Amino acid sequence: MQIEKPQMKKVLIDTDGAVVRLTFNDPGTLNAMDAQMANEVRDAVKYVADPQNGFRCLLITGAGKGFCSGGSVAWMDSARQEGESGSRTDHGVTLGTHHHYVLKTLRNLPIPIVTAVNGPAAGLGFSYALAGDMVVAARSAFFLSAFRRIGVSPDGGLSWMLPRIVGWARAKELMVMGNRLSASDALDWGLVNRVFDDGTFMDEAMAIARELAEGPTVAIGITRQLFWESWSRSYEEQLDQEERLQPRTFATHDAAEGGRAMLEKRKAVFLGH
């Protein structure tokens, strides 16, 4: 049964053709994650992941001047005062049932993801920023592994992602020192794909999302799968997996269209199947 668009306040969902945009929406806190937002993000991603809704690209961004400032410190402090552990809070929200569940779902989406980092991406927000296949940042944005600043260890898979993207030494420095990484430095380090001026940032990010949404969705989805799986495979195992998966793409309408378009020297019109 098709999942209907959920009713939410701290997460917004809108569409632009085959692009679905998910916006963290608590700008007064720079989009800090409290229990309500955590629940709504989970509901939103379930909706996005439903293939019956026909989305071909997901763009994730934040409202106002921030992308996501991480977990709400006020909310976590309230939970600690109530005698609960730092990984479990009120409303039944846990990393396993919510944020880590969401990040695993994003990893397994069969459509591409653009993360449009319009401002600070801190703590858990840093992890969400790295969920994109294309990570684009506004020039004023920055990244911050804020965990050490509040005396807790990392979550959101950041300890797995960072060393694989920027290298062991740089990753440890970001996490142990807790210093800000500017958008321009993030580009130099290979952490983001593009940096745009603040005034044109969202238009540029949406242009990338639209281009991906017009692409061969099945092939892109399998490419995503191959990239993620490659971390745990040998070269020989990856070759074998490519051999197993490529026939699925050759069987699509888009593969036939791509071949015809190349022979006819025209732009391919992909339908996503």
C-alpha cells in the first residue's frame, strides 16, 4: 500500500517534478534534532523510500541559516535529568529506532541523494550532510564534529565516514579537537563536491537534483549500491558483484534509450525504469 505524505511541522516535504525535497524546519535552533523532529524525519524518509511515490532524487536541506546543528542539547539534558541514558530519550526515540534507522534507509535508497548544506552542519547534522551522493555547500556553511564539546562520543556513522573520506589524521583531528571546517576547506579536503555562493546556492543545488532526477534511475541506484558495498569487499569480489548487477541495468528501458540516443547523436530521455 502506498505511503501517504505525513503531516509534519519540523520537517517539510515538497516536490519539484521527480525531485522530493526534505527540509529540517526548526530555524530558531538551527534545526536541532529533538524528539518531534526525529519522529518526523523517520516518517518523511519512509514516505520518500516508497517506490510507489515515484521520486527519482532526494534533496535534503535545512530551513533558515542552518542545515542541522545536531541533537537538541536542551532535550538531551532534560532526558539526563530524568535519569535516562544519553542514547535514549523521551517519546521512545533512540539512535537505533530513529537516526541510525534513517541513515541506513538513506544508504539503501535506490535513488540519488543531494545534501544541500546551507549553513552549520554539526554533530548528527554532520552525519546527515555526508549521506548525500552529491554534497553541496553554501560558502558560509561549515562542518563541526561537536560531540567532544558536550562530552559524548560520536554517532550517525561519523566515525566510519570521516576517515574514509578525508583520511585518518584529518578525521581524528576533526573529531578529537572539535574544530570547525569551513565549506572551502571541506571542498579542498574532498568532503563536499561543490561550493556555491549563498545567493545562488539553492538554485544550484536544485539544478543538480533535477539533472539526477532526469537520469537512468535504476543504473544510478545500482551504482549507489556498488559504492556502499565496496567498503567491505575485495577487488575480486567487487568485480563479481558488478558482473551480477550489470545485466539488471541492460534490461531497462533507459539502457536501450541511452544506446539509441548515442547512435542518433541526441540527448537521451530517461524514464527511470
